[in-house]
Amino acid sequence: MRKIINAPSDVVADALRGLAAAHPSLRVDPEARTVVRADAPVAGKVALVSGGGSGHEPLHAGFVGFGMLDAAAPGEVFTSPTPDQILAATLAVGGDAGVVHIVKNYTGDTLNFAMAAELADDEGVQVEQVVVDDDVAVVDSTYTAGRRGTGATLFVEKIAGAVAEDGAPLAAVAGVAREVNERSRSFGVALSPCAVPAAGRPTFELAEGEMELGIGIHGEPGRERVKAGTAKEIVDASLAAIDADMPLAGQELIVLVNGMGGTPMIEQYIAAGAVADWLSGHGATAVRTLVGPYVTSLEMAGCMVSVCRVTPELLRFWDAPVETPALRWGR
């Protein structure tokens, strides 16, 4: 295992110190493991808090800022943040308008965020929890009861963040976040495993010439292992799985073509072209396409396709200005 680290036990703290150095506009606490937007709490504004295991950067800390998250709680690599971490992030940003917790559907995350919400309520901060469960590949996986939360987390955080920035009340922000989740689906394919620093070895094994269809962002098993295919075959399998669960014909879509951490941009753009071809051949329209490594799995090579069936109103909030370390436009 070759990684640019100091010690496996210091990976998250060291990364947060680097985040603070690169983005002084954020309030980063490497010891408490919280990342907070500089102007928080914003009076009268619903705050958005998310988090999860590290190793998926830029999710979630890279999405803290204007128009998106107010705070993030990064856990150890592939490990849920603790309730105390989540509570600290929540109290740092929670004003009189309340807080929405955006939680990927993994057992540790949902339990710890629920506990933090109860503790926040004791402190007089009202919290609504929204669970993201967009992955169509498998149900009741290694880490979850129900579907996994993956790439659509970005859609939820961006659109709900814009709604909150617009001044909507707590119930409305949470409602939009749930609507975006319901309208979104994802499917991922792995071409190589990744290695958690503390373990020092790959999380799974792929034989030469194999790929895993439906992989999870922690290396959880997918639907099946097959012979490695072309970009077109990878995209066709991904979108066919999504379309079987949520028909895409006649829909306008926001599309995320997401690199898993070890995939060069040239390959991601090849995949994006294959996505455009598939959609045009199946009567669907990509009104916005975002390409890049946004929801990663350390150095895993592979690709995840996420789609959201948008309405004009949701598209307006997607296009609204955002300024975070990893996503910025219109400001």
C-alpha cells in the first residue's frame, strides 16, 4: 500500500488541517472533527448538516459553504461520525430556524445522526432528518437496511441548500430534500478495489479482467462480477438498472457522472458521452450534466452514474449560486 500519509491513525486529522490551510474561509476543527461555513450560524436560515465516513472526498466537507451545507462531520475512514461530532456541528450552525440532517443510508450513520438529533433537541435546536437511499444496485447490503446512500447525496445537498439559502422554513427544506431523494437513482461499477489506510490492504479482490457491477462506495459487493467491458457497456448496464427501477423515458434529468477516486477525467468524459448517447436513444434528456470525482471511494477505479428527474422548480434551485471548495458557480 502506497499512500501520501503520515500515519494511518492521523489521516483524517491531517486531511482536515490541509483543508483548513487551503480554505481559510471555513472554520475547521481537526480535533472536534467539524467543518463549518465561516458565517454560520446565519440568522433566520435553516442550516444543513451532513457527514459520514471519510474517504469519499469531496463529500461532505468539500460541500460546506454558501448555497449548500452549513457544516459537516467527517468520521474516520469509512466509519460514521460519532453523535458528539454531529451534535457539535449541529450546535455550531443551528439557529432559530432549525437544522436539516442529510444522512446517507448506512446503519451507523442513521443511528448516530438520530442520537445527535435527540441531543440537539435537548439543547433547544429543532432537527429534521432526511435519509438518502438512491442506490438501485442492491437492497439490505453489508452496511445497510434498505438501499445505500450514494451519488444522489450531492443532488440533495445542492438543491436543499439553495432552498435554505432562499429563506424557506424547516419543513419546506426537508420536504424538498426528500423529494430530490425520491426522484434520484444511482448505480456504480468498480474496476479496482481501494485500500483503507488502517487496514493496509484492498477492501476486496477483483481478478484481472473483471469488474463489479453495483459496487458500494465502501467496497461493498454489488450485483455480480463480469468480464470488464467498454465504457458503453458499463454505462448501458448502469442506466438499464436505473431505468428498470425508475423509468427515464420522457424525463428531464440532472446527471452526475462520478469518478470513484482513481478514474482519470478523460475516462469520465468518455463515460459522460456514453450516458448522453444512451439517454438520447431512450427518450430522456440531460438538462444538466456534472462530471468529476465528487463522491469517491479512496483510490477505487470505476464510475457511478446518478440521475435526478427534475422539475423546473428543482432545476432553478440546482442552478442557484453555490460557493464551496468542491462546487461553485453563479457567484
